[in-house]
Amino acid sequence: MSSRLARLLGTIALVVGAAVVPAGPAGAHATADTINVYPPIEGSSTWDRFGLSAPASHHIVFGNWGYTNDWAVDIYRNPGATVVSPFGSKTAAGHPVAVTVVTVRPGCATGNLADGGYRIGLEARDTTTGEVIGRADVMHVNNKPGGIVVGATVGPWTKLGETGRFRYSSCYQVNGDSGAHIHLEVINQHRYSCYIRRAANTALGDETVIGRIGTHHSGQRAVC
């Protein structure tokens, strides 16, 4: 079964099968084996610093498996911070998670790295079951190491690059170092992932959970 059909059938089951998917908060039903999503920046960072990029309304630019991604947010840190995978190393059931690079390309439509750096796409898989759980697109990455290529396996602290400040453009409207950020997008393989709602300008640590993949929400921009 194609991932597109599987996802569609999963959504239909949510709508018509109360016996199949029990009701829960906001119509959500989480699987028993989710993966936490963390800030894609090592050390401290800031959630939605200027109150302009909360997942409830922030633009979703990219897609995977023929779908636009589930939610997006900007995570802020001045230039030079280490960018890492946002995925946890284990599932909720304790299964090891493998993360593979699936996309490496300029993030802006111009194709020019000076306009917004790299988009690095990552895929998280449960190595016990073999199931692909979800993906993330990490955008505005600067100084990408040579080993970060499609097919590479990365750990939770593998350096994907750094935060950077790029020239002002329609793709990157930033006027100072305090506006430097990583644009993060997340998507489930089946149904929809979720984010954890928090106030603008909230301080984050690199082990602050900001969302989850593997959940069974009924639509985009779902709150965990």
C-alpha cells in the first residue's frame, strides 16, 4: 500500500470509526510508540522569539511523500550555534531510532545558499519494527559539513551545520543576528504529528520536547 493511500485511509478511519480510533483530546489518538521532537539546536534556543512563527499559523513550505508537512515553527539562536537532528534516540517504547538524511539542497527557491542556507531533510525509523515514523525539514542551515549527504546516518548530536544570518530576501527577512533562526517542519508517515503549544519567546534547552511524531491526529497544526 502506498504511503499516500495509507495516510488517507488512516484519516478516514479517524472520521468514521469511533470504534477504531477512540476519541481523545482535540480528536487525537496517539499510538503507543511515538518519538519526541526536540529543538534542532544544541544548547539553548528560543521558541518563536518575536511572536510571528507559532505553529498554529506559521507558513509550511515543504512536503514529503506527496503531502505538505504537518506543522512548522522558527527556533531562534544567534549565528554560529550547532544544528542537530530534532529526533529523539528512542521511541516511547524504548526502541532505538535511526535517523537518515533524505534531502540536502538550498532551502530557498532561488537555489542560492546566500539567500537562506541549506534545507536538510531527515527521516526517523524505528529500528525494532523497521517502520518509518516521520520526517523533519531543517531549514536555514549554514556551514554544512561535507559528510552530511543524502543517505548518511546521523545521531542526535551529529552536527548538521550551524545557525547563520543570510542576506535579506523574500526567503529570509531578517535584519539582525537576534533574528537568526532555524525553520523547522515536521511530518508523520501516517496521519499527523503534533507540537507542544508554548508562549512566544519561551527559552528552550536542547532536551526540551517541542512535539511528537507517531501521533494520530486528524489534521495539520495539531497540538499534542
